[in-house]
Amino acid sequence: MVSLAPEQYFVQRLVQTIPRLTGQELVIDRGSNIYGRFEYAQVGVEIFRRYPLLGGGFYSYRTYYLDMTRDTTISHAHNSYVQTMAELGLVGF
């Protein structure tokens, strides 16, 4: 039999992804995966900025991400457009 996470877990994860307006500030829960995805995209854009024509090279995102962040757990950009743009540049996009 498959063991499923309790319903409360999914509700909590959903609530974490929804930004809240607190006074004049938009607040995103630090537990949200949105923070990670912003960072992955920033690295991809930085690779593209450095190598706009040909990109950083096929399957190079992980290497550049490691160099820029020292995080060994990420292997891809979690966004096909950003990853393709970073690795293959304008020619491959």
C-alpha cells in the first residue's frame, strides 16, 4: 500500500507559495520554493549575460551554478527556457 502525506502537509505547502501583502510590503514565506527558483533563474540569466551568442555550453548550467553559489545540490534551472538560453545562447534558443 502506498503511504500518502497527510492533507495538512499539502495545504501548508500551498499556503507557503502564496505571497501576502503586509502593509506596503509583499511577503513570500521563506519555506516557499519560489526563492530557490528565483535564484536558479538569476544564475541562468547571468550565464546568458556572460555568453549571449553561444551560451555557456551544453549541460553547463550545473557547473556555472556551482561556481556562482557553491551549492552542489542543483543540477538544472527548473525552467526549460532559462536553461536553454543559458546553455545554448541565442543560437540555440
